[in-house]
Amino acid sequence: MASRLRWVIASFVVFALAAGWAGSDQARAKDRQPEPGAPLHTILEVETTARLLAILLDSGRNVINENQGLSDDRGKSAPRLTPEAFERQLLDVFYSRSGIDLRDLEAARIPAGAKKLLKELVLVSKEMVAEAHPETNRPGGGLNELIPAIFGARVATRFTERTHVRLKQTALTPRNPLNVPDAVERTALEAFADPSYPREKVISEVTAKSGSLRLMFPLYTTRKCLDCHGDPQGELDRTGYPREGLTLGQNAGAISVMIPIRP
């Protein structure tokens, strides 16, 4: 089909990203047919950038998730998650998952475009934590709104507005109507939902019609995710939504990234 190149399914190799690409990834990449006017090295750089952006957004979700208990205990003297503490934890989590130290970004062996976008995503993520601070410290309790899904949605929206690189959280049965998958995303989500699908494998494609690279990064449930998304299925969780009955480690959707490819 002229308007869409074949799906490319590639394993995520942590230290391969830090070093550029592993040999096996390079071999697979050589089999791809690049877009007219888009050199293969450009496609590889854009795919690397898309992977790193997805990992960074998910790392921020992870930090929010791990600090959820502190934010919810309003009547206690536990320290709040300040923007500065969030940033420190975010950089640590991202380094553990990618091998890239954002504190020394200039030394990282990644595309220049990726450096600029990663820096912007850190800034936007920190802004979201700062802006949410008043609502997570409201007197009288109530729902803490800075949960991973809301954090991710707010960050993705602002980042997309600023950079025109689209970030989106999506799932087969999303709670937020704005996260409903399109046809391309649904195909990837159905693959991720198969229990036999290898963990940590992303799905990416390049489309001639849009002139963009699209990447889908799978997400998995943690123990804290199950507080709202686990059993008993159908029972309302603390946010007022029916629980999905998910299990630990089950696929829970994906981060969708779309980046224009420029020759």
C-alpha cells in the first residue's frame, strides 16, 4: 500500500539507546524502505526520539504513581511531592530505564532533535506538578487529582501544543474520551493485549500520507495501578469509575507518539 509502509516491530534495548542502536536493530532498519525524500538515518533518528519521549513520559507517570500515597494522606505530615523533588526522581527513573543522564544532556549520544524535545518534556512535566500542587493541598480532603493518567494527559496536551510533536495516552477502553484510539493505534493496542506479545516491544510505522513516524509504546499495570483498575471488576473506584479488573503486569494501554519526518 503506497500510503503506509509495513509495520516495524523492534525490541527496546536500554543500553542500545544510550549507545545509538544495537547491531541487530541496525540490521532490521536496513530492510526498511525509507520515505521518498527522507533518508534512512533521518527515520532512525526520529524513531529514537519517539522512543525516548515515550519513556520519559512514562517515567513521569511512574514518579507520580510511586508518590501517590504521600499525596493522598492529607491529614498526615508526610512531605509533599514538590516540583524539585519530582524532577530529581524523574531524571533518576529515566536514567535507569534508558541509560541516558538528562543532567548531562549535551554529552548524550542521541540526536540533537531528541535533546531539545526531551528538555522541553522535562520542563512541561515539572510545570504540571507545580500547577497541580494547590489542588493536591486543598483543605478538607477530596480526590487527589494528580494521578498518573491525569498527569500524563495534561503533560501530553501541553507538550503537543508547544512542539507539534503529538503525545497521547490511549487504550482499547479508555476512561477519557480524548484518549480513544484511532485505527492505527487500535491495531497496535490489540497486538499489545495478546498475552503472548513480548513485553517492552514497541510498534512503529512511517506513513507517506502524513509524512510522519508513529510509535506505540506499551504500558503495564503496577500494584498501585490496581487500586483503581484492578478487582473487583465493575465496582466503582475512588475516582467514581468502574474498575476494569486488570491484573498485575497486564497491558493497560500505550503511549502514542507522532513526529513529522523532515528530510
